[in-house]
Amino acid sequence: MAIQAILWDVDGTLLDFLEAEKAAVKKLFIEFGLGVCTDDMVARYSAINDAYWKRLERGEITKAEVLVGRYRDFFSELGIDPDLAEPFNARYQIALGDTVVYRDDSLNLVKSLHGRVKQYVVSNGTVIAQTRKLARSGLGRWMEGVFLSEQLGAEKPSPRFFEKVFAALPGVSRSDMLIVGDSLTSDMKGGLDAGIPTCWYNPNRLPRPADMAISFEIQNLQQIPELL
């Protein structure tokens, strides 16, 4: 197997999503006059958010329902007017790109791989948030292309998402691609269902599911060159 193209997940893989999330939510609580948002409150929001995205991956709800519904639930628990969910989310999409924290020196890794393999972003994140993150982080400069679910009309792990990616990369066979991501339910399931090699980024050393034939597992992104 000679990898010609890497499909990179962004949130939780190339960039530390939880740090950006925490900074954005705390900043916007102040901006909206909601007082201080504690770490425990952010953790509760994060759990609600994760549950919503899992429902999206299973095709149970739409992206729009995720973006507003998570905040409606969170605010309702805190006794905050749930009608603030929509304007809060609109600002959140922008604020999310304000904090850039690289995982495992990812920017220099992506730079070093430029010219050796083709690199693409594959993400379920919103166009507003991901475009801002990729620009501010500098990661976008080194990518051959960016595939966002909002623009493709399908979410990872849906086969429709990957079919649209493959259609845009006619010169690369599926066996010569590698998807790298932290999510078992989105990145790994999507890659497996699409018939491409998979690399699970597992820095927390979580147990690998016995029913998933993942091609590779790494704890640090700097292990990627060894796989090529």
C-alpha cells in the first residue's frame, strides 16, 4: 500500500477542539451578559454537544437542529432563555476559530508532508467555523482541497459524503487513500464503510472496538510518516 492522499479530520485531530470550544463558550457568556461560565458548565455543554453530533452522524437530525438544539438544551438546564440559542450559535461559529491549539505540532507535520502526499480536509464542521480555523491556523495553505459536509450535502460517516470526495479525486484509488481522525463513529466508520484505509488517532489510548477492522492506530500524529 502506497498512500497517495491523506484525508484529515480537523477537530480533535489536527486541532484541539475542546480548548477552542471552552474559550469560545466562556467568551460568549461574557459577551451576552450571561455571567461566568465555569469549567463544569463547559463540560456539561460539551457532553450535550457530543450527543447531538452523534445523532447527526446516525442521520437522526439535521445540522441546523444540532447547532441550535444543543444550546437550547444547555440554556434550559441553566435557566437561561433558550431563545438566545440561535444568536449565540451564530457568534459561536466565528468565535470558535479565535483559539488555535495544534495537536502534536500538526502544522509542521502537514508542512513536511506537502509534496510527498496530497492532503485534504474532510470535516462535518460548519463552513464558517472551519474556513476560519483553517485560515487562522495556517493549515489550509497546505491542503490540496477541503471537503465540508455542509457543502457536500452529506455528513461523515455517510457513504454519500465519501462518494463525493472520491468523485473529486479521480486520479487516486481508494486503496491509496488514508483517513486520519479521532472519531470512531465518524472518521473510522466512514472510512471503513467507504472501503479506504483508516488511521485512528487515539492519544488517550482508549480500547479499540473488536468489531472495527481499523488499519492503523496512533497516539501521536508524528507517527503518520511511518505509515506512508
